[in-house]
Amino acid sequence: MASYIREFNEIEKPKDYYEGLIEGIEKLNGTYDAFNVINKSARTGFLFSTKANICVKGFETDAGSKMLKGYVPPFNATVADRMLAKKDFSFIGVTNMDEFGFGTFGINTEIPAKNAFDSEYVAGGSSSGSAVATAMIKYHVSVAESTGGSIAAPAALNGVVGFTPTYGSVSRYGLIDYANSLDKIGVMARSSEDARIVFDRIRGRDDYDTTCSVEKISSEKKSRIFVMDSMLSKADQKVRGAFERLLDRLSRDYSVEHVDSATMEKAIAPYYIIAMAEASTNLAKYTGYKYGAMSQDFYKQYNEFFTDAREGFGIEAKRRILLGTFIRSESVKDKYYAKALAIRSMIMHEMDRLLKDGYILSPTLPITAPKIADARKLSPVENYAMDLFTIPPNLGGFPHISFPYDYIDGMPLGAQLVTGHGNDYAILDFVKEWESSFNYTYKHNLGEL
Amino acid sequence: MEDKEFDRLLKITRLRVSDGERSMIKKDVEQVIAYFDEVSAVDAGKEQERYPAAIPGRFREDVISSFADVDGLKRNSKMRNGYIVGPKL
């Protein structure tokens, strides 16, 4: 499939198309919890949704947290404004997510989204609802966000394309921030062409975000694919087997080269140090009186008031605030935070060097989708280890794309392709080429015409 | 981590944990810090990258602009006499 957006625009729709589709979405959402809010008034254009940390005027945007329950933005994020600018896209709703983006499986929120292929399994996170909605609805794209793999991971587990652009190429004005030096807004779609259409719509300079500085996007095709052998050895056997078959297939057109990178393997700990340090400062602004969940007793003493108000944070958010605050303590900040920045620098240089000559390809996740009940049993450190492949490109702000490449026991597998800063079109082109010989399959096709 | 240090963190972050959560979160925090200790063994040099891309520090024009939906802004807070109600000092 080249582009669902183009196909949709060329097909005559029945008069009651949107009414019927919205009814279908509401019904299916009862099982999968992809949407937190459904816009029942969508009546024109191609549907798009936004992750619940991207502000859309008039729609509750809670970032998956009780702390922001009831918060209705009085303004649009720049990406929402740009999607709505020409009236060819219509907003269908706000999608579920891990609280403030804290999760790999989508389970760190009150009511988690469920995998679109089997509701007993995790949807992936943190942009869980965006991926599930994209896998549920045929003519739909979602504007999502990634800090350490939050687009790639759920995209892989729900069999959709998840594109995370170069850091700084898409404005983050109106994004509820998690970690400013890592957050990136990207796209989930059913085809690479649709991801490109949306990327072109939302990217580019924005006076409201001074970090949005990357304007030139290239498409420099590479003929070499690098595979990190020692990292691949940490993936489970089923994933390794399927990935080896993918490499065999790609080796007809590309030079597949196995390399080792001791440096990239060390990315997880520094990533979490930086992410938690930044998150703990960003979450300090939730105080229970300006917006979001309101504390009721304004006559309590200052400290008691704030401590009561902040009870709304979930367990993972509390852990990350405590850890981030600890890491920033004067006595240990050089040991952890400064060291993490130095490792980030080292990893970026090493990846930059490799990516000048070729792409880096890996499985998106080291495992197939676990059941929700099994994922809940993992310790935080076991959870963080699942980000083995998604963290290096996110830590360095490199563009990457997860695309479906196989199905095991009826569940999709995703591979992740990484390229150098600003070469975003090259990986979109790569996946377009892949899609010409591999059909993605879905359990649901709501809105099919 | 000593109880005293854990309590200090709770105090400065204005977080409260139930008795049941306390032992679990404290244990998790200790495990994660032990995991973070891995960074000490990495010889990474002195260069520190704060952002993945160069931030030009370009600011928008310093002009007064009106915010379109002031009422929408107020609806997210508890208001009294045109002011946002906050905690007692």
C-alpha cells in the first residue's frame, strides 16, 4: 500500500461514513482502550489522533496521569495547528499512553490500552493508544511522541509504521514534556508514505519552540546495513530467528555487515539517568491548583497542600521523581548525571560515524509482545532492559523507523532502521521499498471502503 | 539507601507513599541506583552532550501578542475575584 491518505481522498464516501465509523470506534474502544477521548463531531477529511501529551484545544489532555485529570488546553500544540490548517485532516481523538510517557508496555496508567491483535497482550508504550488506534482504523494516522522508544515500541507490537524524526525537526510547542533533551514528536501510520505526508505537514521552524532548528531534510540512500551482533544476542530466540530471515532477504539488495558496538550497549543506564533527572524537574510544576487535578483543601499548610496534591502520581512516576531528584543531588550529580552526558556524547559520536556509511538495523524490541499480566511482574530494571534497541537512536536524536516485517503466532514483529541526523527521508524511502514486497495485515480495518 | 536519605527525597519532592508502597519503592530505587552505578565503569572522556542537536538560541520577536482563549485558561483553575486560588502561605 503506497498511501492510505491518497486512496481515501480518491474514494467516494457514503453520506453516513463518519457516523458509522465513529460508532465502530466507540464499540471497539470498549475492548482496546486506545482512545481516552473520541471526537464525535469529526465529519470531514482523513482522521488523525494525538497522543494524550499533545495539547488540542477543547479536548482533555491528561498525559495519562491523574495529576492532569480534567485539564482542557485552551490552545493547540503547533503540530495540531498544522494538521488542522488545511481542513484535509479531521481530529478523531486523544489516545491513551503511559503516565507522562513512563513505560515500554503501555501499562503504567489507570486503564491501559490493549494490543490490537490480542487484547490479553500489551500494546507497548508509551504511545500505546496511538499504535492501537492506527492498527484499528484503516484510514487514520496518529501524531505521537517518543523519548526513549515510545513510538517505535508500540508501533512494532501493533504492526504499524512508527516514525521518529530527527530531534529538533518538529516543534514541541504544546507537548507536555517528559525530558526536554530527548522528547520528539513523530508519526504512526499504516504506510511509510502516510508517515512522510504527516511529517512534511508538521515539521519546520516554529517561533514558539527555539529547539526546533532542523529544517533541511535529505534522502541519502545507503547501500550498507550494520547489525550489532552483541546486542542482537540479547534478543529472544524467536525474534533472532525472524530477524535473521529479514537480513537474508535484505542481503539481496544491501551489504549486510555485522559489527560490534560495546558503546551502544551501554546506552540504557545513561539514558534513564538523563531522562529521570529531566523528568523530576518537569514534574515539579504539578502542584494541584493551576490546572489538572485540583486539591480541594486550600486552607492546609503550604507543604501539606502540595504533598496531598501530588498523591495523584502513579508508582512509576513517583519512582522516577525520587530517582531523578537523587541523581541531581550535589553529592552524586557528577557521578551519575555528568557521566551520563559524557556517555551520551560518546555514543552519539560512534553512531554518527557508523551512520555516515550505512543504516543501523535491529529488531525494535528484544521480545515478542508479552501478556499484560506477565509484563506487570517485571521489575523496573527488567523493564528498562526492553529498551535495548530503541534507546541509542533516541539518546542521540537520530531519526528511526519501526516497520512490520514478520508475524509470529499471529502477533506482529517490528524492525528498527536508523540513519544520520536530517536524513529522515532515506529511511522512509527504505520502508516504502520494503512495503512494495511485503503486505502488512491487520485484525481490524474500521472505516474500510 | 538509608531511611533518612529516602525520607529526605520524599520531603523535597513533596511525595507521600503508603506503608505498603514504601518498602517496594525503596527497594526499586536501590536496585535502579545499583544499575546506574554501571556508568562509573565507562571511560567516556570529558565531552558532555546536553542536546542531540545544536540549539541556535533563536528567539521570537519581542512583541506583545494576545492570547486567544483567556476564559479557557481560567477554566482550568479555581478562580476567586479574577485570581487563581492557591494554597495558604
